[in-house]
Amino acid sequence: DIQMTQSPSTLSASVGDRVTITCRASQSISDWLAWYQQKPGKAPDLLIFKASHLQDGVPRRFRGSGSGTEFTLTITSLQPDDFGTYYCQQHNRYSRTFGQGTKVEIK
Amino acid sequence: EVQLLESGGDLVQPGGSLRLSCAASGFIFSTYVMSWVRQAPGKGLEWVAAISGTGRDIDYADSVKGRFTISRDNSKNTVYLQMSSLGAEDTALYYCVKDMGAFGMDVWGQGTTVTVSS
């Protein structure tokens, strides 16, 4: 099975900061990667699919990049509403795997 | 409006069985992969199982293979998760998800809670 490793596990940043989360796959997954944001007590929301494509309605400050085994999610200017836990997820035919999550806190 | 409504979560004893259901509406159910994703208390997301639109293709996480069975009834717009030999490690909030493969999991239900305890 393909394993997904996110870093860091937690981060604390100020409003306006540029924030980067990394996700590494244990083998190449082309661009079959999605990113989600989850707020406490809520179901996750899809932010980005196919590594770099923004889901409808998601602010443009969220950017995804990467291919193969290394991917990044960047928030170009952190906003107060961006707190929560972020997950990467790969898909390979009918198998999926999530990363362990990155908790983002606003200073 | 696209909606997924899970049901069937309950308190069950170790070694017991349970069937979760997820009723879908607002989209052409039979054309989409459906997945179950769970989240143990205070933990991250764990994909559990996926089933193709026709039901012919299925896959499971290693942690549930041989114990859980995913199925669907396209005439009822419903996907199921039959769980057996349940253990404490299966305690979680179980989400039903509309799964667009390369295009991500775009619609999530509100979840149904499974608690395995004596």
C-alpha cells in the first residue's frame, strides 16, 4: 500500500504569513493527490484535486503543487479562518490513503 | 442539493457486527465511486473502503480487509458497510463520501458514530 507522510504535524503562524505543508508518497502517484481542510467537529472540505487544481469556491490563496512523490500545499497569506487540520490524500485505482494531518494554528 | 445521510452507528460489543447505511440524493448515484472514511476520536482520517459505480470494483484498507464488506444498491441510491469482528480500534466516526477519484472526495456526510466497548 502507498503511504503518505505529511510535515510538519503542527504549525503556528500569524495572519498574513505564507504557510507550506509537505506531503510525501512512498511511491510515485503522478498527480493523483488531493488536499482537504477539516475544522473541529466538521467533515473535511476538498480544497485541491489533481495536485494543483483548486476546487470551486476555494480561495485562491490556497495553492497546490508537486508530482511523483513530493507535494506541497501553500497558503500564500494566512487568514483567521484558515485554522484547522489539513490532510493530503492519494488515490490509486480504488485504493486511497490519507496523510496523518497537519494542524494549523493562528498565532 | 447533493446530500449523503449515514445511519446505523451504535454501541456494539467487541466481536460484534454492525451495518452502516448511507442514503444519497441530488446526483446520479450509479455513476460515482463511493467511499467510507473513518476518524477515531482525536485522530486523523482513515480511508476504509471504496466501491465503483457498478459495484464490480472494490478495495479495502488493510486494517479492515476480511472483516468489512462494502456494497451498494443503485436502485435505492444507498451504499452500505457491513462490519464484523469489531474491536476497540474500530471505534470511530464513519463518513460516507462521494468519491470522484482523481478529482477528490467532494461531498461528505455528517458521519455516524460506531463505539466498540463492553
